[in-house]
Amino acid sequence: MLGSTHGTLTTDSHRARAIACDAQPPPVVHGRPAEGADVDVSGRPLYAEVPDLDRFFRPGSVAVVGASDAEGRPNTGITRQLLDWAGRVGARVHPVHPTRGSVFGVPCSPSLSDLPEQVDLAVLLVSDPLPLFEELGAAKVKFAVAFASGFAETGGEGADAQARLAAAAERSGTRLLGPNTNLNAFERFREDLDGPAIALITQSGHQGRPVFALQELGVRLSHWAPTGNEADLETADFLSYFAEQPEVGAIACYIEGLKDGRSFLLAADRAARRGVPVVAVKVGRTGAGARTAASHTGKLTGADDVVDAAMRQYGVIRVAGLDELQDTAALLARARTPRADGVVICSISGGTGAHVADLAAEAGLELPILSAAKQAELHQWIPEYLSVANPVDNGGHPVGDWRGRKIIDAILDDPQVGVLVCPVTGPFPPLSDRLVQDLVDAAEHTDKLVCVVWGSPVGTEPAYRETLLGSSRVATFRTVANCLTAVRAHLDHHRFVRDYRSPFDAAPRTPSPSFRKAQALMRPGQQLSEHAAKQLLRAYGIRVPREQLVTSAAAAVRAAGLVGYPVVMKASGARIAHKTELGLVKIGLTSASQVRDAYRELTDIARYEGVELDGVLVCQMVERGVEMVVGVGRDRLFGPTVTAGLGGVLVEVLRDTAVRVPPFGEEQARDMLGELRGRALLDGVRGRPPADLDALVEVVLRVQRMALELGDGLAELDINPLMVLPRGQGAVALDALAVCR
């Protein structure tokens, strides 16, 4: 991680924010969108609220309810810490206790109504904070912190108690942090560190300790928000607030569950507009993790693939562990905007260089081959028999004297190089000492990123503790994996910011003509028949095959003549979900007799299975193309989701799908398809022509429009298969299932 920040550190992180902020959200007044702020087609806001939390983190006056100075009492230690913190931030403290005249020599008020002044923050050291909120409201207290546990994290009754607490806080007008939170917001932050800072959000205080400890390595922290159960103030509130603070270079989050998915995405959008990187550990990838998170904070963890996709959409960098959170957040907070994406590995060992290069390539980093001219330049100082193409094997001895700096400068001077990674597998003084000093000196004179992996398990060597950690320009790591993860996140973030266009800017504000047509087709609480579901698709301009719904064998024969042989015949009914398994689909029918026989067989099977039909569909047969699936689901955190993937009868076996949370634009739709393992099928394989990718993207976007406009009315939509025809010929929805809410 980057070391001490003493001295001047020039950073482009704030410059990058300005580039990303051409489309500014509307102004925010007192934590609420200003009058006339945009809402989407369903009436939901399109921009994040930014609560004014200045007086939370820097209050002018603080009430400590339940303050104590009796030795051995838990409240005594908390009161002492709050007094110390208030002294550092310049706040006046008013202890509140019904039976004490003073606490630690400070006069006590018997109740909130007896306070000598209006306070900004009340810290509630009581087991049941609910009865206090009427007094808090009457005293016009801006913020309150509740440490008490036993709420939503305990289940049913606790969740009900938390709901009552949240309602009381809303009525009072006092914003609440907690319950089930702690003192992390009132920690002692180092004030002797300069440069962009990390702001920290955690739902578990202990999980934030490793990031907080970065201060001991010279990395500045500006804020810590321990959100607890989030009865009122939530991760999204602090995310929006921190994104607006000029000193914040990155936001690090430990998230057990999200209170509201939409609010989180709006906050992430605000950070993306500002170019502020957000790095997050989000637990709940497994069933065990999800259950533990629910018991801890009482949050919904959400389907993890949806959470993952939603974070990617808005540039939130998801990492697996707290060590990655430390290193990635530190690098993103401090490093300049990259000048190139190329990464060069330079080591004193050919084996080390080859190993790290393999890992870097697997991590998706670009390792350019250095030009012949550059290699010739490096061979002035490195023996000819060593490879310097990338990775650069310097042989060891050249970096122990004047040649080392020449090698480093030559690599950094290459315009295709944006990052230099130097793994030092272990201390080898004096060679390693000279090497790291040269790297530190070179970093001071370049706008390229210089990363060092100090592999010694000891970590007490002066070369590490003093030289590397004393540098404000070198990014120092203890593991190769964390280094490569952070570098990849750094490059990805700046590419993301450069190209970012907020999906919310393009979200539909008013219903389309298609919406009015679709409304007439919806049947609340019912599953639509295939025929009705296809009419819904037609309303949104999604192509379906030529077909007719018939109720007799004679009508089926006439319909086949109009549709054109060969035809497909399918039973159509509101309660049929899997027609193929029931034998309710007949394909490749080429004559009137086959059509008559198929009609009788389909209706006989339906009668035997007890399936109610609204008729039999006689459909155009479409054969040549790639079978895909496109659908709409509902996530309990994020609402409507759009899924696309390989379709057909094996969709549940292959499970090759990608998901996005609306709204999203064309580029996100294309990125979504690029995530599929079977993406190459759309490009044409084994002599097949390329599929009409543009038509597929258009269907995805039209389905998204349906999801946004129909909102809660559309519980589920499944187009499978969507036959994507050869390039230029479009895509046809061969089957569809729709469930209305």
C-alpha cells in the first residue's frame, strides 16, 4: 500500500471526477432532491439524496444520554471516549442523566428537554432508545446514535421493534444511526497525514479495523461510518455524502446486506459521476454467509449474482477479503490517473518474473512486449542472454549499482507502459536496499504507477518499514495477488470513469405508447397464455413468428395454409409452463393431415393432463439461428432485473446467463452478452453465419423498457427460445411466458 504522505502528493483523482461530471444531478436541498428533480416512469427518483452529515461528523454540541463516570460501568468508558473525541473536534458535551448532578465534572441535565442548548448529536447509551424519540424531536436534535442491540438481527420480534424505532425516528425528524452500532465514528484519526483520504463504511465495526489501521502505514482516513442495522441512515446515505467530500479519494465498504438496492445504486451513481472509486466487501456469496449476515444486521443479502452485476454496472469494485479491501482502496485513493494500460514486470529473478507475469495475465492485465529498440536500450545494462521483452529479468547485479536506476527509468519512459510492478521475494541486502531506493526515487519523477511487492514474511526490514512505507509515491504490497487485484481495479476504474454515462440520465420519464397497449393485455395475478404473452411482446415491438390461435382441427388446417408450411403446433393456455415436457408441442408439420392429427393429439393430451386450453397455436417454423433466452425477474433488493443467456431446452442445465438491473444502456447490454461463456456462438462457429447481435441487443433493451414501465405489474417474463437469426435478419421470440402480479 502507499506509504507516508508527508510532502506533496499530486493526484488526478479529482480531475477525473470533473471529466465524469458533465451531466450533473439536480441540486439537493437539506438532504432531499430540489423541487422539480427528475423521477422515472414509475415515479422513483433518478438522483441520490445527499444528507447533510457535516454536523454528525463535526457537531457543535453533543448530548450523551445515560452518561456515567461510575467505575466498572460500560457507559463510563463510552462517556470517557466521547468526551475525548468531542474535545478533538471542538464540540461541547452535555451529559444527560436523571439522577446525577455531573459526570466527569461536567454538569448533567436530567432530560433532553432540560438541555441548555439545541444539540446536533445525541448519543443514546440506553437499552431501549424508542421512548426517547419524542423528546429528541421536541428538542430538534439533528442526529442520534443508538448502540442497543436486540433488534432486526434477532429475527421477528426484534424486526418489529426496529420498525417501530424507525417510524419514531421519522416522526421526530431526528436522523438515526443504528441500532446495533458502535463507537467507530468517534475514533481518533491521525491528523498529521496529507493527501486524498479513505472514507470507511462498515456494518460490523471489527471488519473495519484493518482499513483503519492503514493510518499506521501512512494512509489517511477521513471518516468512519459504522451503520449497524440501518433503521434509518444507511450505507447509501454515507456513500452519497462521502462522494461529495473533496478530501475523499476512495470509499471502502464492508457490507453485510443492503437496506434498499435502489438507494445503493443511486449513491453508487453519484460516486461514479464524481469519479470517486468505491471498493466493497459484500458478504452473502454463500448460503452460510447470507444466514450469518442476516443474524448480524437483519439485512436482506439479495441474490448474489444480481448484487455482483449491479455493482459492476455502477463501477463498485467488489473484492473478496479485508486485505484486498485495504490494498485496493489505498491504491485507488492515492494513485494518479494512468497514462497507459500496459504493465511491465521487472524482477531480479527470471523465475519470479515469469510467475508474476502468468498471474498478471490471468488477472486480465495487459503485458505489452517491449519494442526491439527498448529491449536494445535495456541490454546496455542487462546481459544479452537475459530476456527483457516483458517480464524484464534484470539478473540481479545490475540493480545493485548505478545501472538499476537506468533500467527503471528506461521502462517507465516507454509510452505503452503505465504500471511497473517489481516483486522482491525476500530481502537480499545490499542489493534489495539499493533497488527499493531507486524505485522510490524514480517514482518521485514519473507520473507512472510504481508498485513493489515486498515478499518477506518478517516485514521489519528498514528497506520495507522506512524506504518503501516512507514513500508517498510507491504502492507497496505484501502479496502478489493483492498487488495485481489492486492494479487491475485501478486501471478498470479509470476506464470506467472515462466512459461512464449514468444509466439514470437515459431512464424513461414518461410511459411509451407501447405501455398503454400492454396495460390492456395485463391480467393481474395471472399467468398469461403463450398467445397473450406474445401479444405483450408485440406491443413493445418484439418480433414473434406468424401464428394463429385456433379452436378446431379444420381451423388449424386453414391457419397452416396461411402461415405457410412447415409449421409448429403448440397447446396454448394460461397454466402451461413446460409444454415440451408434457408433449404439447409438435414441430415440422408439412401437410394438412399431420396438422389435423396434431390438433387432436394436443387436445387429447391436454384433456388427460387436466390442462385448460384457450386454443392451439399454429406457428411459422423458424429453424436457422442461435437460441437465446431473455427475461425479466424481480429481485427483493433491486426490483426488476433483466437476464439474457443461451436458451433452448438446456437453459437450466447450461445456466449460461448474465443479469443487469434496469435502467441500463446499449453498452451495458452488449457487455452483458460479452459475459456469456457461449458468447462465441453469436459470432458464428463451425461454418454457421454470425448472428444478428444488434437485433439481440435491441430485444434486451425493449424487454428492459417493459420491466421499467410495467413495474410491479410484471412479476416474470421468459422469452425462450429467442431465435437470433443470421446478421441483418433480426430475432424472433418463438415462445414466451409472462406472469402478472
